[in-house]
Amino acid sequence: MSLLISVLITFLIVILVLYLVNLLPIDGRARQIVRVVVILIGVLSLLRHVGVWV
């Protein structure tokens, strides 16, 4: 149950950060780079919670 909660919280934080990135007044290329970085950090965090990535 704890694993499910931590994965859900991580997913919600990634979605929130992506939403906040869309509100930033930056050009499209920089926004796309920030989105990719946020998604990569989120995937690595999810893998760490699941135990695949240490």
C-alpha cells in the first residue's frame, strides 16, 4: 500500500510541475526542455520507488 501511495504522490507532483511550467513566460524551446527534464526526473523517481533503480 505504501508503494502505491508513493507512486501516486510522485505522479501528482510531476503533473503539478508540468502544469506550472506551462504557466512560465518562457519561449517554446526552453519550455520543451524543462518538460523533458521534469518527465525524466519523474520516471527515475518512479523507478526508484518501485525498486528497479537504486
